Amino acid sequence: MSILHIDSSARLTGSNTRIIGQYLVNALNTKVVHRDLAVNPLPAISAQDLMGVHGSSDEKRDSLNTHLAVSEQLIQELRDADTLVIGAPMYNFGIAASLKHWIDAICRAGVSFKYTEQGPVGLLNIKRVFIITGTGGTPVGSNMDFASGYLAHIFGFLGVKDIFHIDASGSKGTPEVIIESGKKQVDSLLSDTQLSEDLVVA
Ligand SMILES: Cc1cc2nc3c(=O)[nH]c(=O)nc-3n(C[C@H](O)[C@H](O)[C@H](O)COP(=O)(O)O)c2cc1C
């Protein structure tokens, strides 16, 4: 088993998604690669290079080559993992721009997924993703939450079979209450018989 742990909260301390994500990673107790998109944001990309990365263009341009290399590295991190832990703070009802930037770099037809007559099929080896959605007041799963459902859709699109949500809604109360609740959700997920059997097999 091998984890890719992505953090995107702008709060480097006191972040509910970071604290709960670290608790989960510690509990899984296995090899982990940590990518912090707030501390090390991906380089800004021009409109032309964004299209080039999306279409895996073979145009020869230094800036495009740089972004393609970044995309390759990020996709390799995904290829090397079977479990994702995603810390996703809600910003303006959606995900952090840094996390969206990462998604734009990893979703590439023919590289991380392919289109078939039966629909898109993921080309990665990711078995499961844990999505920790942190909000101020917006309840996770409400019709104002454009973060958790979006992330579930993206990972389903990339072929991830098991998608687990950890709800760090601010509407639950103080940070202590939110973190306690997040940890309990982690404990409960990890004690789920089917998931724990899968984790042992992995
Ligand atoms: C730029 C920004 C936008 C935010 N937008 C929302 C929002 O739309 N809805 C909400 O409930 N909370 C919003 N918040 C609050 C965060 O979701 C909240 O602080 C949450 O705990 C962030 O996760 P973290 O604790 O891991 O940093 C926003 C915070 C920031 C900094």
C-alpha cells in the first residue's frame, strides 16, 4: 500500500483538513508521499500551455515542456500510489485554486484516463480516495457544497473505485469538535470490515 497525501489548505497551522488528514495517514501507517499545494503551488500556466498540457501537445516550446514535465511528475506520483488522501478546504463554495490547478495538471486523455465506447476509463492504479472537506459554515453535502461532490466526480472519472468522505464542516462547531468528529469518522471508516480487509490485502 502506498499513499499520496495532498494538502491544499492555505492555513499551515490550525487547519482542520491538515490535522484530520495527518491523523488518517498516521493511522494507515504505510509509505506516504506528501504534496503540499499551498506551500509549493504549481507554477502559473498560460492559456496556450494549458491547452497544450490538456491535449499532450508535441509542440516544441520551453514553457510547454516545463508544464508537461510537471504534469508527468504529478501523474507518476499517482501511478505510484494506490490510496489518496485529499485535504480540501472549501473556498467560495468550491475547492482551493491550488487543488484545481493540480487537477488540471493530472487529468489528461490518453495518459491518466482514456475515452472508450463505455465512457472514460482511468489509467491509474488508485484503489481508494479519502476526501476531507473542511468548511466554515457550509454543511458538507448541502446544495451549496461544490467541493466534495466535484472531487468525488473527478476521482470517479479517473477510475477510483472507492471514494470515502470525511466531513469537516464548520457547522459542526469549534475546531476541537470538528477535529474530534473527523478523527471519529476516520476510526469508523478504518474499522469498517470491508475497507480494513482491502487495506490488509493492499
Ligand atoms: C478564501 C476563503 C474562502 C472561503 N470560503 C468559504 C465558503 O464558501 N464556505 C464556507 O463554509 N467556508 C469558507 N471558508 C472557510 C474555510 O472553508 C474554513 O476555514 C475551513 O476550515 C478551511 O479548511 P482548513 O481548516 O483545513 O483550513 C473560506 C475560507 C477562505 C480562506
